[in-house]
Amino acid sequence: MLINIVLGFIFPWISGVYLYKRARVLFYTVVPITALFSVTGNQLGVQLGLWLLIPDGKISLINTIFIDFGYNPIIAAWFIFFLYMKQISRWIMYSLFMVILNGLEVFALSIDKIIYDHGWNIPYSVMAYGIGLILIDWYFFKFKKAVTSFSNLS
């Protein structure tokens, strides 16, 4: 469990503190919605028996909580930071983050920190991460548009 805490929560939040100093808005917008998506998706996957995170505790929420509130939200915040704040090409960012996310997934599989079951596999993970990135991108785009519309009201 210690490795899950360190790699899934502490290390991501160390980079998150660095990012917070540069783009606080992401911690009020992207991080909470990504945590919500992550908890929902991971709990659905665990409850349906599609994957299992090791070590497996009695309370399934505990198994994924460090990833749900650490790794996934911070990765999403970095994604939006590079996409919107640094204005790096959308294709480059999607490609880079798909490689990072799925590379880390393959690594976790190879060291037995994740076990797939009931037909779940890497191509499904690729699709799931792709959908997640699209949803976060869409959400932040809509957020920016709403803020701009709101500021034009004055």
C-alpha cells in the first residue's frame, strides 16, 4: 500500500504544488472534476470486476483513492496546462499524454499492481484514457467560454 500512496498520491502532488504556483485556476476547475470522473470510473471498473488494484483491501474505495485524488487529477491538470496555458498543439498533447498514461498502465500491469479481468485489456484502457482526456478538454473549453461570457456581461 505504501508504494500506492507514494507513487499514486505524494509524487503527483509534489508536481502539483509546482503547477499550483503557475496555474491556480486548474486546481479549482480541472482537479475536482477529474477526481469525480476518476472515482466514478475506477469504482465502476472495480465493482464490475474489470480490474483490481493491488493490494486489494476490504473497502474497494481505499484501493483507488490515491490514484483518484492524486495521479489522475494532477495528470489532467498538467494536460490542460500545456494545452491551454502553454498552447501546445492539441495533437501533440493528446499523443504525448496517451503515451504517458498508457505507458504507466502497462508498467503497472507488468509489476502486478493492476490485474485485468473479464476481458478488459490495454486497448480498452487506451480508449478509456482517450475519452477521459477528451472530457477534460471539453469541460475546460466550456469553462473558459462560460467565464468569457460572464465577464462580457459587465
